Amino acid sequence: MPEQKQDDSFRVIDRRPFTAEGELRKDVAEEKERETRNTPEPGSALRSTSGKSAPAAAETPKRLPAFENLIRMLGSNAAMVLGAYTDPRTGPVFDPEAAREFIDMLDALQEKTKGHLAPEEESLLLDLVGKLKVTYVEVNQAVAMQAAKAVNAKARS
């Protein structure tokens, strides 16, 4: 008969929190200390699944006038190249590529700052991007219709 080998992978691990002398084991004490440091204080926000705590209501980001000015500046430039402002010498400016770039910049700001803005800033950014996208589509449709009319008029003559 073949000789049976003992399985060497069998181990016994002592998971008791106390030593034979009745003292708390060092690794258990360290684990408890880590848990108490990571436990939220009463009244703070609940922990997310990633282990990071969500900002408490008292930690709502504050408005930054410079950030709002940046949003407004990018929005004004986008509106300008969409023909919203008329230059007295040259007339309205329409540059769809530049408008798309400004809208993309505002989209990137919105994506990268998600969850880190004051409610007013978030609302301003969301409203501005939405209005600019609608205006962009409307202006492009109007330009396409003008081009189609010009082609039809040229074909008739």
C-alpha cells in the first residue's frame, strides 16, 4: 500500500484577543486603535464604501468669487463666438470650433469639480453649460438652413 503523506498546508492560527496572561494582544490593540481613529464622530456623515467619509453638512464648500468669475468669463467668450455680441465694426462673430472648445472647457470643469463646489457654483455651471449647448445647436441649425437656402437660390439661377 502507498504511504499516505500528511498535508503540510494545515495551520492553526490563534485568533483570541487575549494572551495566556489575560492581556490584550498587541496586534488586536493596534487594530482597535485604528478602528477608533476611523470611526466617525456622532453627527458626522456616514462612511462611503471606499472608506472615505463624505463631507458633513457643515463642510459644504464655500463660494469662491474667482471661480465664479472664471465660469462667467468662459461662458461670455463662448457666447461671443456664438454671435451673441456684435462688434460694431465687423458684426456678429460666429466661430463654431471656438464655441465648442469653450463649451468643452466648461464641461471639463464641471466633471473635474463634481462634489467639490458650493451649491451656487454648481448651479451656475450647470445652467451656463446647458444654455450654451442649446444655443450652439440652435445657431448651427440656423447656419445650416442659411447655407441650404443659399445653395437652393444658386441652383435656381
